[in-house]
Amino acid sequence: EVQLVESGGDLVQPGGSLRLSCAASGFTFRNYAMAWVRQAPGKGLEWVLGIGATGDNTYYADSVKGRFTISRDNSKDTLYLQMNSLRAEDTAVYYCAKGTYYSAWGQGTMVTVSS
Amino acid sequence: AIQMTQSPSSLSAAVGDRVTITCRASQDIRNDLAWFQQKPGKAPKPLIYAASNLQSGVPSRFSGSGSGTDFALTIGSLQPEDFATYFCLQNHNYPFTFGPGTKVDF
């Protein structure tokens, strides 16, 4: 069974940093692109970042470019999201998603940016 | 970035109704479109990929159509568990972009 489990969400002050993780199991992680998608409270889905299967190619939404970094460790079957210079508008549930067609999602982890 | 629009933004329907939601891309995305269902407090559930292909385990009352810029998700006979919000996603060009969503309720 494919499973994606996010962790690392927390309450953080504006300007702070946070690292999210997404542990994958039930599929050959190294063969799939991955992505982070977020959802602010009461809002729709926002695509945030993507990464190719090998990690060589990364893609960013303009809203997070220069502040967020996506990476992966294929030896640990884990996807990461490093978030720096956090803003109130980054408050959201962050989901990781599998593949180009987003065929599996994690349960999400909540990030709250507030003083 | 490619902009995605959906219509309607919400609709009221009854069990057994046939429901169609449309999604439009700001430029040609071929058939690089996916649909998702989301219920409150839950992660999105994948329904359709490549515009018309059913994800594994999705009931056959769901179908997708379209190519280029205009797409549709149809629920053939609405069931109680289908009341939810539906989103489209273009995965043709990065940055990928979601539509704003369509809420289906009573």
C-alpha cells in the first residue's frame, strides 16, 4: 500500500524557518517525481514545488521562489521542504504528492506562521 | 504561468443527478489535466489523470473529457459520498496550477 506521511509542521514566527519531511513507502520512491501542495485555511489548493525522480530538477511557484527549497533523499525514501523567511501567508496545510499525476497524497501537516 | 478556471464555483444537486464541472486552461495543455475530490479536513483524492483516465479504485460513474483548453468532469449519477469540492490541475507546464474548485452540495 502506498503511504506518504508528512511531519514537521509547527507554529513559527514570521521570518522563521521550518523543515518538513514526507516519508514514502509502498512504492519505488526513486522512480517518481514528487511535489508539495499547500492549502491555506478555507482556501483552495496551491501547487508549491516539484522535484524530479533523481532530484536533479526542481520547480517552484513564484510565491515561494528564493525562500523554499525542495529536496529528496532516495536512500531514505524521504522528500523534504525547507522553508525560510516564513510569512503569515505561508500558513497552510502542506501535503506531499506522488508522481506527475499526484496519484497519492499524505494526510498533510499544518504550518502556522504567527507572532 | 498557466491559469485555470472552473465553473461553476458551486452547485446544488440531488442524489441521482448527473453533474458536470468544467475546467478551462489559459493555453493549450493537450490532455495534461487531472481531477481531484476533497472533503473537509481530508487530503485530496485523485480521480482522473490525463484528462480521461480513471485512477485505480475510482467508481465508473466518474468520467473525464476534453483536450486543449476545455475539460469536463462528469458524475453520472451523484451518490451521497460525492458531495465534496472538486479541483482540476494542469500538469503540462511548471509551475503546475490548480483550478479554484467547485463545491457540490445539496
